[in-house]
Amino acid sequence: MPIFFPTLLYAETHYRFKYFFSLLKKREPEILADLPYRLEPTAELPILLLVKDAHHYPIELVSASATIVREADSKQISHTIVTNSISINEPLWWKIVNVPWSPAWKNSFGFFSIDIRFEYKINKKLRRCRNDNYRTSSKKSYRVFRSADPLPSLSGWIQGDVHTHSSYSNDQVEFGSPVEASVELCKAMGLSFFCVTDHSYDLDDRIDNYLVNDPDVPKWKSLQKEIDAINAREKNYFAGSGDSGERWLHTQAEHTISEVLEYKKHTTAAYAAHPAEPVPLLQRIFVGRGEWTLDDMRHEKLNGLQILNGETGETFERGLSTWKKLLLEGERLYIAAGNDAHGNFNRFRQIKIPFVKIVEADKQLFGKMRTVVECSNSSEENIVEALRSGAAMITNGPVAVFHCHRMKNELAITVRGISTKEFGAFTRCIIYSGRSGGTAEKILFRADLQKDFQFEFTKRFDASDNVAPHYIRFEAFTHGGSGINENGFCFTNPMWLTAKR
């Protein structure tokens, strides 16, 4: 009997453990709406409607409507977003409705509360739900921040989310957002790309039954075709089911980290997914899930570490400390940021095992933590090359970069940054340096900034052979943001000033 654990995603509620009761299961498809947590100033409001497992429980979607409340003054408007009945009897049905801002609200920015009301028929019986039809869920309003400013950006840099899941991550307790739907919501948020990072143990299932594996991996092939329609690039599949819960008491992985990295092409970027995140005891016991070791992270074909995963806190700080330790050892590793989002553009829903409750939170949202890459354009090849070479930074809002110019015994470092009212004004920035074999990084320069939204300056340092650092990196911080993050930060990747060992 397989055992599964809570995940952060759209909740699949029709599965239950054999001989066990599920309070969440009912004879209806999963019905829910989702929206981006933030919008660019010129974007309409995209509302994603999802109906899952209607091939088992067909419905007629009679209508859907949206009520939008401007939180600044509690004024509201309503829109009918589905007017004609739709018969739905497929495994995953979805639709995006773009709601334009009314002329009276054209220049209204800030937070909006939004409710989606569904009317649907099952066996000719009319039923209603608000925001979702999950048992025990809060039904609370979605909250969207419409920004008066675009995401902070610098010429030649674009932003994205490097750790997301799609509808191909579909199994006993979860399903994600359709790839095409994510593309549309991604654009409305101001992002230029996202990376689909679905589970190997989901991609080897039959398309029509996640409880049965198919050696021909049709889901993997289907995902490739769908992404290739956008990016037109070949990909490689690595089997992996050790921690899937599909093989009871057989948790040995098909491939080691070294084996996967040995097959990595030189044009591919490989990052350790949230490597500093501790694994709960029950996951260790029942599915054999392990943690990244320092030796794993030292593998010469690993490009970097995804140390920021949806939220700040102890795990992020542990990831930062681990990264700094490896840098001081002489390892050349980069950092990236993602959210591990399975859809959940506005909130995640979590199944409380053993299937008794839906738990919700406003964290690990698609696009909240971002990787900013230096690219001449947003082609897949350029984005992957930027990640591979470390031409990237991580942020939850502001963007900051640095450039170095070495002249004999002098090192000139130019730093600049940009933020907006959404993410707050800059309060400080710090230039760090490190030397291989050192015990700690050194602060080359720290500036307490005057709460500006932009800055740029150059500092010069002694760079004679006995004091020149092996690498430098840059951090910047903001405060007082009006959006979802009151405090902002940006961490650059290092620039090495010495030849690779």
C-alpha cells in the first residue's frame, strides 16, 4: 500500500488509501479558479478556471461570475465570465477568461479581493460553489496586487521562475497547472519564462491512469511535444521513482546524482533543487527520501543550487550558508530561485494526511521568488546558457547588478539597482569578497542608502596580488514595499577574478 505526503499544489481528492476513509472524496470533479498574485499595470485580470476528473464525474458548467472588490474603498464590480452552458467530461478542462479593467478603474492600483462563483449541474441537479468545491477548504477570497509599475528591470535582463510543476505532475494527491495556461498567467505577472520541473515518477505513468506505469513514457512524450510547440528543442528523460510512493518498501533510486550528471550535455544547466531543505522523518522512513550532501553539491558537472524555494526563512538561510561555504572551498557554483509551485498562482492547497482536511497558505506562489538572467532575448537556448554560466541573480523584487574592471593593482566595481514602490526603496547594499581556503567572506564595501528607488556608483579597491579577492558578489535590500513583500532583496552570483583551478 503506497503512502503519500502533503504537497503544495492543486489538490487531487478522489484517491484514498485502501481500507481508509477520505473526508475529501466526493462524487464531483475538482472545480476551482486561480489568479496571479500580482499583475503588471497594463495587464487585464486573467482568471483560470479548472475542472479535473470530469471524465469520471461529468458536469454541465452553467455559469461562472467574478466579483472584484477594490480594497482601498471597498467598491466592487461584477463580471459574468461564463455565459453559455458548457458540457465537461474530460480528465482536465481549463479556460482562461481575461477580464478588462473598467474605465472607472483604469488607474486603480493596489490590492483587490476577488471571488469566483460557479453554478454547475451533476445528474441535472444544480449546485454552487465559491472559488473551489473542495470539502473543508476556506473558500476565502483571492487577493491580487495590481502594480502601478512594471517589475523592476535592467536592460538585457529578464525574469522567471526556475522551479514549477505542470499538469503532468498528476498523481494520487496532486495536479498542476496546464503549461499553456501557465504561459498566459506568467505574461500577466511580468515574467518572461518559467521552467517546467515535473516529477519523473509522474512522467512514467499512463496518461489515463496515474496508478499504472507505462515503459513507453507517453506522458513524458506528450509534455515534450507541448513544450516543443513553444520552444522546439529536444530533451532527455531520466527515470526516477524511488521516492514516489509507487513501489512500497522499494525506494532505491534508478540513478545516482553522478549518473544523471554524467549524461548531462554541455549545453544543459543542472541545479540542485532546494538542497538545504530538510526531509521530514516519515518521508525518510516510508519513501527513502534523502537530502543533498556537500559531496553531492561539489560534483563538477553541477552548475548551481536552487537555494531560494518559495519563501525566506531558516531553509533559505541554511542554503545561503552552504553556498558560501562551498564558494570559500573554491567551488564555482551559482544560485537560482523558484517556488516549487504546482499551479498555485494565488495560494497553495495542501492535503492533510490521512485525507481529512485541506490546508491553505499564501506562500510558494508561482513567480514570487524569481531568477533574473542576462539574455539578449528570451530564447530557451539563451536562458539555459545564462543559468549554466551564472549570468543570473535571485530576487523577490528589486534588481541589482555589478561590473568589475581590473587595472594593474586597482579594482573598480560599479554597482547599480532599481526598485519600485511595490517592493520598497533601497536601504543598503553590500559588496562581499572571498578567497579560496578562507574561513569567511569579507565586506569590501557597505552603503546605507537614502531610501532611493535607483542607485549607481563606482568604488575602487586595492587589487595587488597579496590582497586581491578570488571572487566578489553583491547584495541589495529594500524596505517599505506596498505589495505582497514589504521587504525586498537581491543576491547576485559571484564573479571570479582568478583562473579556474
